[in-house]
Amino acid sequence: MVKTSFETLPLDMQMEILSRLPLKSLMGCMCVSKKWASIIRSKAFRDHYLSRSMTRPRVLFVANHREFHKFTSEAFFYSVYQEEEPLWLSGKQQMRSEEVPLLKVSQPILGLICQQGNTKIVICNPGSKNCRTLPQIKVPKGASMTSFFGYDKDKDVFKVLCITKATKEYQVCTVRSDEESSFWRPIRYEHDHAPVTEGLFKGGVLYYGALSTSDKSVVMSFNVSSEEFSVIELPNEVKIDHHWTLVNYKGDIEGRCWKLGGDRIEIPHWTKTVDNKKFYFKGTIGTGELAFAPERGTWFGGPLFVLYYDEASTNLRSFEIKGMVPQNHSVRTFLDHVDSTWLM
């Protein structure tokens, strides 16, 4: 019988074998062999691994510790497969981070998230536990800034959009797969505005609610590839504030409080299932069900629940996520997170 070593196998077969490993095992493989590390860091393997991961999306929970009415730099990332039962045990991943006071965290894109704490921004892969800190942004004392995270498919890079309200500065930082130095550069804009909501990235475009210079509520769209802004006008009766959330509802962009052309959805047995707890609509999962999670800013001393609602059958399912959230933590929930080798 002829023995065959891994290195003698065709490259495509090596990639296929490696692509079936969890991220934790891939990290170990990179320490064993420079060749394996080279394969795992290659764009071809990254794309192949992502394509497999997208068939098993995750729900990501980000828990931020709170002390004396302020956020600390201690945060926990916890994810499970969002469409596999039992939900609380399926593919469980955990990560603890102390990179930055977690004032803001973006939706996950291709396995990465963007964390902002004051003027410090960190890009993080919760699955592999790799992080990259971006250059510090200089802002006037007391001024606030807002960041948004997106992906440029044409150039295969991530971009962070940063808007400093006081100085009306619009800047972009490009994040590549390698460790090439990143820097902030100014971009042109024709529509001055003040961001109000968090961003939603979809189809190469960033969307977020904002106020125009005339104090009118609008939705801004930012093409991540061309770096151009557009304005989506809203009816005069629509007033956007920081309580609004943009979500993906069956492929459409929807506001938590309002949807263009939409009707109110009545969910049977809702009160009986959730009691007096407040839940946010988070979006639609691959099964077509509507997903709901506890309101951000809720401090948990007990179990965490996620709800899935099937509009066709009117079935409302409740899942308890056990052993995740200690007391005095604020929890944010994101759908469609995936395992990725970015930043590894």
C-alpha cells in the first residue's frame, strides 16, 4: 500500500481538505507548515472557505460590560449557527476582546466587524480572534465622529467611512487582506448631512439614516466602490432619530419604525411568548423566517432569547441561548455572520 502525504496531493485537493476544518484548526495548521499558511492566506482559499461558510450563517452576539454608566473595553463575542438546532450549541464560538471601549460595532461583513471606541477603530475577525487597529483619527476636543463599514468587491478590500460632525470631514480608510499600512484620506461630498442611525451594508452600498442641513430626515447611500454619496428622500411625516434601525427584510431595506409601501405585521401569541420584554426585528434568515432579538441596551441577568417567526404558518419559535451573558452587559445581535480567513 502506497502512503500519500498531504503535501503530495494536488493543490485543489489540499484546499478542499483544509476548507472543511473549523477556524480554530486552521489557525493550528498555519503554525505547523509555512506552505499550509500560504494556502490558507491565499485569495483562492479565502473565497472557497467563504463560499462554504455562507451555507451555514451564524447569529453573532456582542456583549459589552458596563460599569458606573460607562462602557468598559471588555467585550464578549459569541456566535452559533443561526439555522441549526439546538441553536445554543450549534458551532459555538466565543471571543473576549479588550481592544477598544465598544461604543459602536458594525454589522458583520464576510466574517469581519468594525469596532469603534471614541476615535479608535479596530477591525476584528471574531472567529479567528484576529484584530487590526486602524490609525487614530484626530478630531477636535469634545467633537464626535461616526464610522461605517463596507466591502469593495471590485478591489477585494474593506473600507471604513468616518464622518466628523463638527469639522464636516468625510474620510475613508482601506483595509486589505495583507498587513499593508492603512491611512485615512479625505473624500469629496456634495450632500452635507449628520448621520443618525447605524449603517446597513447591502450589495456594495452602505445605507444609514441621517438629517440634512435643513433638518429633513433622509437615508444616505454610499457606494463603497466609487465612494459617492446619494440621497434617498423620505416622506415629510417620517422623522428619523437614533432609535431607528435599518434592517434587511426579504431583500428590501426597512426601517424599524417605518417601511416604504409596507403594512403592519401582526404576530399571533407574541405577548404570551415574550411577556413584557422588548424585542427588535433584526431581519430575515435563510428559512424565510423573521428574526427578533432583545432590544439593544437591555441589561441581562437571565437567559437570552432569539425568536423566529414564519409568516406563512404563523409559527413563532423561541430559542434560549444559554451561558453567554453575565449581568450588567449590553447585548447586540447580528444575523448572517460567517466564518472567514480574513486577517489570518
